[in-house]
Amino acid sequence: MTMIEIILLLVGCVFMIGSFFISEKLSSSELNKIAELSEDELKRLLNVK
């Protein structure tokens, strides 16, 4: 593997681990709002096709 691939893998692992800590610090209302926004984005993507 090249150095760029190794760096990208490490960055991906850091973001993946960090996402667990972020979800623990958010309140349930904030998580619900994020879920609603995600659902809206999925609906937009499905309607475009």
C-alpha cells in the first residue's frame, strides 16, 4: 500500500471511532432531528431518479 492509502485508512478509522463519541454527547432531540434530515435527503434522492 502506498502512504496515501495508509493515511486514508487511519483517517477513516478515526472518524468511525469518533462518531460513537459524538452520538453519545448529542441529546435525543438532536439525534431525532438528524434522523429526520437524513430521511428527507433519502426521499429527495429517490424522487430525483
